[in-house]
Amino acid sequence: MPHLLDATMFWTAAGGGVRRYVEAKNSFAQQRHWTHAVAAPVSDGISRVAVPAWPLPGSGGYRLPVRRAAMARLMERQRPDVIEAGDPYRLAWSALDAAQSLGIPAVAFCHSNLVRLAEGLLPAGAGALAARAARAYLRNLYGRFDAVLAPSESMCAHLRDWGVPRVACQPLGVDSAVFHPRRRDHSWRTWLGMQPDARVLVYAGRFAPEKNLQVLADAVGRLGAPYWLVVVGAGPTPPTGDRVRVLPPRQSPADVAAVLASADAFVHAGDQETFGLSVLEALACGIPVVARACEGLRELVDDNLGMRVERGTSEEFAEAIAALFRVGPESFAGAARARGERGDWQRVLPLLWARYDDLRARARKPEAWAGVDAVNVLR
């Protein structure tokens, strides 16, 4: 029975997009009669390989893996046939070491834009230097993997521009049976203390600087009653405002789906999204999206699914939200749900497994990497 090992530091009890991706793979692996395990800083459920790590204060529960050699040995003991690294930090190097020792394929999945993150951490001049260093680092790291996957064409283009070889687009997906309009709870607004005519916008995910959550709070503040912004998650930069409600993370996908389906629209002001998994989950719940028109979000949201915001200011978000309600959120419901169904994990993950099979065949009989074309898979 083939064995897949995922290795990632992006693993917390609060969930998150990377965790939902890996959990979806775990269910699909069982259907394909594969063994699947996860090497992560926390051991719970399918994450049974606990790697040594330090706490990262203010990160929303993440821990930083350390001790490269020890982590590689832990992964080697699992005897996988394929290793996938889900972050570009210390654990990725351990995954490479383990794969080389075992003579198996190593895959990297690029879930975040490290170059943009590095650039935004420092003032302009220093930020440009940090971005250059990040590009060189990723070119060196990812150039050692047998395949590098990214969830959007925009992220693939960045990787290729940075000189990373063997890049392919692998979209993420959604469990469209869990994320479904029937999860709508008509008592949810009452529980929040809102009036029946409240216009409720929701965001679910990490409260991180690059998510620009205060832009959304300011947009709702501009609009005033009856608009509300409900944000669900955790992190260092929660939004504030008179018309903002902050809720703790929901532990189960069904609970997340209930929140999404019970809102009028989903809002996302992030400008660094490599895909936007929470956006796809909202669409599967049948609600429209108002999102920043850049990176992966530009590919995910079109005029049939909601409103796109070009400049990302609170003024423009307020205008787009008001325009959405003038049209009527319900008018987008059918197209939103259809987009979610097209992105179901059962349609997305066969492509990923085809990649794994291709790499395993190449490892047994070396030849030029064939890859698998993802173009138009979800169109």
C-alpha cells in the first residue's frame, strides 16, 4: 500500500486552510487505499509524527520546527513513498533529507508568498533587500524538489519568475457536502443580537496583517447601519469597530459552514492570497464574495460570483458592498453554489494523485518529468 507523508508547520488546533487541505487528502488517501500521515509540531489525529518545535508568540498557535536532522529521521521511520512539504522553512529541508535518504520523490506545496511577506516586514529599502533574499532562498530550496505545486496560476507565475523549476498548478478544493447552503441557521443573527434586517458580512480565517481586516472594518463603519462585519478566527491583528463582531475560531468544518451559510456575503481584503480557500468554502455555501482583485482571489472571484475591488481601500470596499446589496446577494446564490461544486475535493484531488503516481513511476524508472496539466480543470 503506497504511503504519503505530509510535513508542515501550518498545523494548529484552530484549523486553517493548510490543515483542511491535508485532512481532505487524508480522506481521499483512504479511498485510494494509500496510507497517510502528517509530520507537524502538534500530534493530534492524523498528525501522528510530532516534530520538535518552538512556540511562535503572536502567530495564532503556530510552532516553529527545529532540529533538521532529528526531524528527517522521524520522517524516514515512517517509510513513505512520497513526501510533501507544506511550508518553506526548516521542516522542508528535513523533508528533502528524508526523501533523499529513502530514494523517494519530494513534493513542495507553496501555500504562501514568502517574498511578499518578507517585503512587507521591513521599510521600503530594507523590504526590497528582504524580498531579494527570499527569492534566492526559495529558488535554492524549491529547486531541489521533484515537483513544486501552487494553487493558482498567479503563484505559479511568481515561482517561475523567481527561477523555480518544475512548477505546476494544483488548485485547492472544498467539501461541498459540508459547505452547503442548507447549513444556514436562521437563529444565528438572533444569537448575535442583530435585527432581522441586518446585512451581515463575514470573514473566516487568520487575523494576520496581510489580510487587511481593518480595511473591512472601516468599510462597514462607513456604511453604518444595518451593516455588520463578523470575523471568525484568531491572530495578532483582529479588526476593531462599532459594527464589528469578533468570534473565536470554529473547530469543525460543519461549524465554519454554518457561519458562512448564515451570512449575506463573504468579504476578503487580503492582497497576498495564493488561492483563497475560505472564499471557495463561502461560495459552496451559496453566498457571494466581495474580494480584492489580485493574486489568487482574482482567479477565484468573477462578476457572476460577487464584486471585485481593485485598489483595496475602505472606500472602494464600501462601494462594492453597497453595490452587491443593490443587486441582491441572493441573485448570486446559484452561480456561487455551482462554483463550489466544481471545486469539490473529489474533482480536485484525482489530479494531485495523478502527480504522485507520475513521480513514483519516475523514481522507479527515471525519465523526464511529464507533469499533469491543470489548465481548465475547474473552468
